[in-house]
Amino acid sequence: MVEILQIGNPILRKVAPRVENIHASDIQELIDMMLKMVFERHGVGLAAPQIGYSTRVVVVASHPNARYPHAPFMAPMEMINPEIISFSDDFLMEEEGCLSVKGTRADVLRYGAIALTYYNRKGEKQEREFHGFIARIIQHEIDHLNGILFVDHLKKTQNPAIA
């Protein structure tokens, strides 16, 4: 079974390179594995670096669960080479956790809405806006692609054990 890497693993701190061939079998298999894992681990999103693949692939699968009982339900989606192209003027402070930072939850300030471009697994370019909790998940997962963990957004005084 593929394990989720934990804070301290150097892969989590690397900027992941872009996917060049979306149709490659290894990318398609990675997406399938990530979609399965996000549900098995009771997450709402997962980035490829969290499972040891330094590449720009995330899955978002918001659904109510033990960790996020009030999460809205949405059909799971994959995002390849996602790029945030604009942010709202408003911010939301809400609690976050991370499968790569077990046992830690904290309030994180994020944009309330974002617009982004990405490719789906068929290689089709998408441009969409996301709001609220879904926008939060996407920002969190894109941070992973850039070597950033949610605890990096906290003040050192709140988090003396940041690795």
C-alpha cells in the first residue's frame, strides 16, 4: 500500500514539475490511485507529492466525513497542472488539517474564491471559479505542489514544532 508522506520528508518541500504527457499510463494510474486514496484516508483532497510523486497532479473530493463533517458534496475531480489565475478580495479563516501533518489542525487564512485553469485527465483545458470550502481545498493542494504545507501559514508562536 502506498503511504502518505509526513512532514519532514524532503519531497513535500520540492516544487513539483509540470506534467508533460497527461495521457501517459503512469499519470492515468496515479490519478486512479489518488482518487481511491483520498476516500480511503477520509480526506477531501490529495496532491501527488504527498504520496511520493513530484508532479503537478491533485484530486479534490469534497464530501462529509469524520474530519470534515460539514464539507459539501461534490463529484471527485482531478486537476493536472492547476494554476490560480485570480483571487477574490475576501478572505476566510477556517480550520484545516492535512494527511501529511497528522494530529495537527489549525485555523488558516485563505482567499474566499479563486479562478483557475487546469487540465482534466482527458487533456482538456478547464477554466473555473471555486468558492468557500472547495476553494480552500484547492489552495491547500496547490500549496503542496509548491512545497508548502498548511502549517507554514501559521505564526511560529502558534507552531513551534514546524519542520
